[in-house]
Amino acid sequence: MALLEVENLSTSFYTYAGEVQSVSGVSFHVDEGEAVGIVGESGCGKSVTVQSIMRLIPNPPGKIKNGQIRLAGRDLVRLPEKEMQKIRGKEIGMIFQDPMTSLNPVLTIGRQMTEVLQHHEGIGKNEALGRAAKYLTMVGISNPERRLKQYPHEFSGGMRQRVMIAMALLCNPKLLIADEPTTALDVTIQAQILELMKDLKDKVNTSIILITHDLGVVAGLCSRIIVMYGGKIVEMGSTQDIFKDPRHPYTWGLLKSVPRLDASKRSKLVPIVGSPPDLLNPPKGCGFAARCPHAMKICETQPPAYTDLNEKHRAACWLLHPDAPKVTFNGIDEKEARS
Amino acid sequence: MVRYLLGRILAAILVIWLVITLTFFLMHAIPGGPFASDKILLPQVQANINARYHLNDPLFKQYTDYLKNAAHFDFGPTFRYQGRSVNDIIKEGLPRTAAIGSMATILALICGTFLGIIAALRQNKTADYVATFLATIGISVPSFVIATLLQYYVGFKLHLFPPIGWGDPNQLVMPVLALSAYPVAQITRLTRTSMLDVLHQDYIRTAKAKGLPGYIIVFRHALKNAIIPLLTFMGPFFAYILCGNFVIEYIFNIPGIGQYFVTSITNRDYPVIMGTTILVATLMVTFNLLVDIAYTLVDPRIKLTDQKGV
């Protein structure tokens, strides 16, 4: 059953230069207990999408223009702010990109954790501290009683992200949103945090939306992947589909630009040439047309509709039109990889 | 911590000694003397006076004598006010000045932070413009203008409060208002800037994502971070206010200590010059130390140690 349904979501920022359409017409859902990854390069609207779900878009200048976001049937977009405060932290937990700046430097970890419980569940300080200690242990922080009395600067980056995860899970939220949780961490810590999230996913049975620009990160954790480009979803499907049978040239580009251990030493990473579209004046046709090696005339003038490839897999590309020339993903050159 | 404080107190004594030394020699370098006036005194009288106040001693002996006495908190007699010592003047004037000063300080802290927070929360809206406008007026209109306007309209025309004098609590209202105008304005501006900066920090977004209500976010999460830069400003500033404001005291005819700062110099009243200067220096050093201690209370990342670095 779908826990979260996002339907035709559009979020814009109104600047002096004009309206920046950061997210336009995004629809997807997240099932109960499911982990979904949203991938795409910087500025493609990943973060704006999840911040819209949390209603954390700074207004002004930002505004959810259109669409519905239903959490277990309730439309969050039209919820009054007071009601929304009861959803944040309680039903949806959120982890942010930079653990170094996401914790308040002048409050103890204990204070920052217990205030969530005291506020949402109205439990006493001691009980809250007990629960906080339990969750710190769960995310692999030893000596939790002593740690709760400490301030963020006494924790390393990886430890702070563990604290953030514990804090987001305190009220057993139905949905956990992780906005690039490993981007600011070094590689070994990244692996630890991902391992922890994988672990917790089974333990606490919460749905997860994981945002990243690193395809490797989603592959290990998510069963479904959403690829965003220029404020739109260009392709989505099961992790299997996206890696084995990608259909959108942008997804191809993303996959080609992932470094591989089994590639030959001489093979170069293939970048996607060009830069993302200007969302202040979004292109009339497909947002990716200007960078697409297979772009056709129609790509510049008309936006492509979604083509359903199977129950879960769909992509928005003119190449999938019956009349389009057959172009397939040649993947990473197998011969080259073997040599 | 104790070692650090002892070190700081020793450093403070050193600073005050330097201030005494500099002031002493600079003061004696000014032409003229305490008893020079248009009345020509008989040479014998002049000599007697000089002998009475040890003004004939070599300058360096006068200096060492002064240091010895100052170490016992004896700051000598005044030259101008017969039969009164510098200590008498400070004892009498400082409490009055400090009363007005501390009230203005408290008022400035409350109003300034309040206006600053409102302005930051309502950035670029009417409340912000009103607060910023008031702050600009407070900074750009000199205190004597505000004092005179208050005196004329509130005191003289409306008869709400007595326009001058000292002794009745009602007489405190206008001097305190006039004195606090500038610090209210400064604190408003600083709080606004600081709050705006803090409100855009990632940890405020975290607090929002936790579903905390606005007042907890502002008062628990933002304000504590926002006052850190304010503290730096407040220390020396309040040391000045506490030592009095010559203009305000003069306009409202308050027998505080403020007037002595100015008159002692034109009078060449050496002991009063020294006494008032030491008073300011001591307050300044003390407040800076208090601010440094306050930092550690507000910001756990700051620790007071006498080691260099971390």
C-alpha cells in the first residue's frame, strides 16, 4: 500500500529575475517499508521535492504551486502549519546533508534529542533521556549516557550523522527522508552510515526516501530508483531496471559517469557534456535535449510523455516512441572492461 | 579556570598600571596647573599651595608617591573642592550614575533584543521597517537632542515627568530613556543581523524538521546562538554607560560622576583626572573579563584556558 503519494507536484521560487520552476509536475509514490532513491545532479530538484514534502520550503521566495502530497491519505500541502508541525519529526523524520552544521552547537545532544520526544509525545525528561540513550546505542554510539551530556563539537562527522539518524527515528516515523546523508562524509564513514541505514531499515520498518547524486549509494539500499533532471522525473523503475535496462539517455549518462573498479586503467570516465537547463526559462521540449547525443527535432519543441515499460518502469523520452529510431544503451564497453 | 582567572586579574592590574603611568605623565605635560587662574597669587601663596600638595616634588617622586597611595586605594584630595577627597566624589557620584546607567543598560538589553528579534522574524515587512527606522534614529540623533526634546515635550509641555533634578524616582525616567536610545538602537541592529544569520543556519532547518513550534526555535535554538556576537559589543559599551554620560547628567542636572570627567581636565584637577581615568579603566577591564566568562556560559565550544590554541 502506498504510504506517500506525490501527485503532479510543482514548486517554484519567485526571484527578482522571475519564477524559477525548481520542480514541475513530479509524481511518484513510496510504499510502506520501501526504500526509494532519488538521483540526479545538483539543481535537478531532488532536495526541493523532499523539502516540499516536509513543507520546509522557505516562503517567500519559494512556494508549492500545485499538486498533492498525501501521507497515508492526508494531503500535506493543504494542512495548516500547526498540523504540519505534528507531522514533522513524528511521522516524517529527516536527515540532512551536512552533519557538521545540522546540529545546534550550543545545545547538548541530549537536549536536542529529548525535545523531540517531549514535544511530540509529551513524555517526561527522564523517560525521554532513556529513549534517546536506547536510540544512540541502536545507531552504534557507545556510552550513550555520557554522550547525551556532550555538545555536537565533541562528536566527529560520522558520529554526528549517527546522532541525526537516531534523532530522526526517535518517534518511530513512518517515513524517513535522507537528503544526501553521506555526501559530506569521507568514503569509509559513508560506507558505515549506509550500512547502518540498511541495518535500521529492516529493524524499524520505516519507509525511506534517499536522495543522492551517487548511483552506487542507492544501489545498495533502495529497491526503486527515481531519476530526476531539470525539475522533472525522467525515468523511474526498480533498481534492477535502472541498472540493467535504463531507457533514458540521461540515465545512460549517469551510469556511464560512475567510476568502476572493473574498468581498465586506461578507460576514462564519460561526463555528460553541457550543463543543466535554466529553470528560470525552462526549455519548451525535453529538458535534456540540449545535452542529449540522440536528440531529435521533436525533442526541442515538445516535452516527451511517459512511456510505461513495465508495471514499475517508466521513462519520458521521445526515443521510446514507436516511430523513433532504435537507440539502445551500449552500457560500459564490455570488451574494454574485460581487457 | 582558576589559573586562567588569576592570570587575567594579573593582566588587568598591569593594564591599569600602564593607564595610570600614561595618564599621569600626559596630564603633567599639559601646560598650566590646578591653581593657575586670572587672579595673580602672591609668589609666597603659590609656593605654599605647591608645597601643601607636593607639587614641587620632582615629577618622578610625585608619580611613585601616587602609585603607593593608589595601591591603598587612596586617590588623594581634590584640588577644586575644598576638603573632599577623590574617593568622596566617586562614592557620592558613582552610585547615582551607575543607577541610571544600569537601568539604561537593562532597558537597552530588553528593548534592543526584542526589537531585533521582531525585525529578523519579519524581515522586509512592516515590523522590520519600523524597527530599523527606530534604530537608525537612535543611532543618528545625538543623545542631547533626544534629552532636550524629552525635557521640552514630556517634561515641560505634558508635565508627565519632572524635567530636571535628582532624588525622586520619577526624575529617573527621562534620563534613562535618553541614555538608552543609542544602545537600544545598536542592540536592535546587531540582534537583527545576528538573528538573520542564525535563522538561515542548517540547525534551524533541523529544528523545523523536528516539528518544533516557532517560539522554541526562536528562543531555544536561535537566540542563544545569536547573542554570541552581541556579547563582544556589550562589554566595553556598558562600561562606558556605567561611568556616566556627561551630556545627559548635565542636561538633567544629575549630580553624578559624569561631569567630573570633563571638568577635572579643564580644572587641571590632577587627582580627579587620575581617579576618573582609573575608574573607567577598571570597569573596562572588568567588563571585558565578564564578557569572556559569559562566552563560556553561552557557547560550549569556548573554554577558558591559559594555553595557546586548543
